[in-house]
Amino acid sequence: MIVYHGSYTKIERIDLSKCRPTTDFGQGFYVTKIKEQAESWAKIRSMRYGHQGIITEFDFIGIEASKHIGNVKTFEDYNEEWLDFVVANRSTKERSHEYDIVEGPVADDKIATKVNDYIAALIEKKQFLTDLTHTQPNHQICFCTQRSLLALKSLDKNISNAYYKIREISKHVIEQLVSQKNMPEKEIYDLFYTSNTFAKLSDETTLLYQKTWQEIYEMLKEEIITIL
């Protein structure tokens, strides 16, 4: 699936620490499958920063496939659960959930105003949700953690795509773990993605993505020798 990120600059490296908190699904990297929506985002950001808007395209492996990478949450439409989730994220700079990837509708400027009114108790939840029934279709996916970025691959051929290499290495390491250990698959995924080895691999500055998956696997074995 092709997804789009609209900004005032080309995204050559995703740095989650620079992503703004107090957003719909929390601090993270946001994309959409609706190109026109990304273009609108780019236009708004370009006006704010005085630059030309730029769309960066990514290949997203999809929500179902992403469930092998981490915890995924999908909101099919505006509903009470979506509202409570957005309010929780917009009310604090701290991480308020444990999902790696969250997909759902957008609280755009108009809707965000209503969210703020709801937080301030100026509008009831029932009325809020009723007002949303006439909202135009929209879409966003938030990549909230470092490991979630393995689900994305930049389509810009001029960018050295370390994310893709990290994703391929991770895939092979996990396959090796599955073949070697009699453990539930979910436990194996959690074991790998919460390891210090993966944390170092996913940090591009370490250049570990230039190593073979076998070398990374040996690093992992040394780290968790008591389990393996």
C-alpha cells in the first residue's frame, strides 16, 4: 500500500523524537493513504514554515502484516472509543498507550475544536459524535515506536533506505528464532523487538544494518543467552 506524508521538507530519516506530542494518536510519524489529504497537510505546513510543501511516499506493508511487528490498533470510524483515545492523547505529552501503530480517522482543525470543547465540557459526547456523522472521509496512520517503522519503506530511490535493510535483517533473525526455539510466535516477536540488539540495530547511526543477519543473530544470542 502506498501512503503519503505531507510536510515542508523531504523526509530522509524518520526521527520520532522530533514528532509533535499531544496529537490524535500520540507522538509519532503520521501518514495517510489519501494523497489529497497529504497534499493539504503539506500546504498547511509550507505556509507555516515558509517553504514549499513536499510529499514523501512510502510503501506500507499493511495493518494485518504489521501485527507481526507489534501492537496495532484500528479505528474504523468516529466512535466513542476513538474520542476517548484522542482526548487522552491530546491531553498529555506523555505516552498514553502501548500501541506501535494506530490507524483511524483524523481530528482536523474543525474537529479538533470540537474535541477541545468536549474536553472543556462545553459539548456532550453524544452531540459530539452526532456532529461527526457528516464529516468527509479521511485517514491517518501513526507509527508510534521505532520498531513500527519497519513497516515502512521509502519509495525515494535517492535515499539510502536503512529502514528496508533493518526490516529484512529483523525478518531473518525472527525466522531463525522461530526455527530454533519452541516458543509461541508472539513471545519471539516480543523477545526480539524489546532487546537491546534491536534497539541498536534500529538506530541508523550504529550502522549495524550494514552487517549480515547472521551477525545480528549472534549478537542477540549473546544478549539473551539465558533464554536461548
